[in-house]
Amino acid sequence: MIPDKIFKQSIRRYFKCIAPYMEDDSVSEIMINGPDDIWIEVGGKLKKTDATFENNDDLLGGVKNIAQFVGKTLNVLNPRLDARLPDGSRVHVVIPPCARNGISVAIRRFGEFDLSLQKLIEFGSIHPVGAEFIDICVQMERNIIVAGGTGSGKTSLLNCVSAKIREDERIIVIEDSQELQLQQPHVLMLETKGADAKGRGAVGIGDLFHSAMRLRPDRIVIGEIRGGEALTLLQAMTSGHGGTMSTCHATYPDDTLRRLETMSMMSNVEMPLAALRSQVASAIQVIIQTSRFNDGSRKITHIAEVLGLDTNGEYQIRPIFVFRNRGNDPDTGDVLGEHVAVGNLPTFLEHIYERGINIDERWFQPPPDAR
Ligand SMILES: Nc1ncnc2c1ncn2[C@@H]1O[C@H](COP(=O)(O)OP(=O)(O)OP(=O)(O)O)[C@@H](O)[C@H]1O
Ligand SMILES: [Mg+2]
């Protein structure tokens, strides 16, 4: 592995043609589709650039350097790479034979982590009281899932939500590649690893979760739930490990629960669907749904509580705050609409009072025009 400082210098050398974008805070993503097709995302919109690498070897040298920096191998046998750069950017690389356009790279820039729930309020991404309610859910140790589509801001939001965990808690973070940046003093970071060339030695999210449970956690934060490990996590959440938070790829609260259900079925454990559903419904208590809109903005579209199953075995979800979308401004193309309270009180209101947390029932009243 190469030290950070030397690596930063070599990134500047190998990725000279995209260096201006790597330093421009308005660029959120850089996409390389072979040596001479480079795109960037600015303000949520894609733009093709004039930048090019000298040739394929130039680009290959760069991505191999990244692999070396994170201690992974990138070659014909291991043609995919997940990595994180010292500036916090997340990189994914796919090389031929799996990438038909040539070496394909996406660099997601987070910069030094500076998003917060307060900033999300300023961006119009969340209802101010919604942000307050999320803080309360964290203090009340609710099990929270942040859900959304690809690039909708799930990881950024989980970063903001996890920032609300108290400083005196021991937090264990489990990720595929390091993206979360917790600022609390007592944080243990665990990272999965792939198998070797002979298919041996893979350590997945489920394995690390097993370890986390034995490492005396107050909180477990999981970067993303993607597969059969979902069942292990759900079982731990129902067996009294409160306050767990993670993200999941889904576009609507109901879809989020179904997705967790489907992922649980990918585990080796056979379980009747009814039992699985009741497990999902009792494990997940709060869903924060985020979405990327057609103007490039990201907004929290739902903050909802999961109540359980109804008599037909369907999920009961109680929205607390939603984003009311009113289409796009015909001149600017900006998404119009507002975040509103739906008029539902949280089910655990009494417990919030008992804990002496500041809360006002008026926060949950819808605006007059929505009643
Ligand atoms: N509220 C927001 N407003 C504007 N930009 C945002 C917001 N939240 C996140 N972003 C930007 O959107 C991009 C995607 O964010 P993020 O990585 O959190 O999404 P994701 O849903 O986790 O993506 P993936 O599905 O790839 O894991 C990042 O560049 C991030 O800086
Ligand atoms: Mg993510």
C-alpha cells in the first residue's frame, strides 16, 4: 500500500487530464469510458468533456495505481475494483474483457465530508421538522433504513443521519468500501473483502455483522444491504439490537420492505413468506426515502414509520413527512413542490415524552391547504 501523500501526487500525475474536475467542488461525478470519452456530472446533469488520456496504457497505469493504493489487484482475473481515494472520492473500475468500451471508471466525489441535515434543509432536500424527527428517531434507537435509487443520495444521507448518534456510543460501521465518515470518537470500521483467485477467503457483510455483534456495539451502521445478509440483519434488529441503520436500493417505502424481503430469500435459510414478512415488518421501524429528480436535485420524498402487517399480511406504512411534487418550472426546469407533514403522529410519541426529548405535536400537522 502507498501512503496518502505520495498517492495524491501520483493521482495528479496519472489523472492529469481530469485533475481540474477532481478539484472542482461543483463536479459530483467523473465518468471515464475508455481513454478518450470522459463525462462529468455537474448540478445533477451529465456533460461530455474534451479531456482525453494520452492512450490506453496511460489510463491503465492510473487505475492500477489506485488498485495498488488500496491493496487490491486489478487484472484479467480480477477486472473490477472498488476503492476510495484519500480525498474521500469513491471509485469503481471495470477493465476489459468485462468492459467493452475499454477501461471504464466512475469517480464519485464527496470531497471532505460536509453534508449535514442542516445543509440538506438549506438545499431544500428535506423538511426542517423532518430533519428534527430523524434526529429524534436516532436518539430513540429506531432501526432506520435509508432507501432510494442509484445515485439518489442514500450514502450521503446515511452519513448525515449517523452524525446524530451520540458521542458516548461505541459505533461499528460495516461497508464494502469505505464511504461513511463518522466523526464520533469511538468508531470501529469493518470492511468486506473479495475472494482470492481460487475463490477463497471472501468476507461479506453478513460475516462482519456476525463479528460486529460480538464486538460490543452500541450501534451498528451498515453501508448498504444488497443480498442474503439481509436476513441476518433483520433477525438481529428484531432480537433487540436497536438503533441499527443502513441503506437499501428501492424507490418507494413499500418497495423498500419488499426488497428486503426478496434479499432475505437469497440467504440459505428457508423461511415461510408470512414469517419473513413479519420479520421485515417488525425489524424496520423507520424508512427515509430519497430520490433523484429530473432537474438533478435530490430530495427526501418520504419519512415513514413501519407499523407492522395488516390482517391480509400486507405491510402497513404510516407516512409522517412527504414531498408533494408539483411538476417542473416551465422556465427553469426546476422541480416544484414542498415538503409537508401528512398529519400522522409518530406511534412512539409517548416514549419520546418519557425520554424528555423536545417534541411538539404541532410539527406533525399538515399545512392548511393539505388538510
Ligand atoms: N441532498 C443532496 N443534494 C444534492 N446533491 C446530493 C445530495 N445528496 C447527495 N448528493 C450528491 O449526489 C451524489 C450521489 O450521492 P450518494 O453517493 O450519496 O448516492 P447513493 O444513492 O448512495 O448512490 P449509489 O446508489 O451509487 O450508492 C453525490 O455526488 C452526492 O454528493
Ligand atoms: Mg451509496
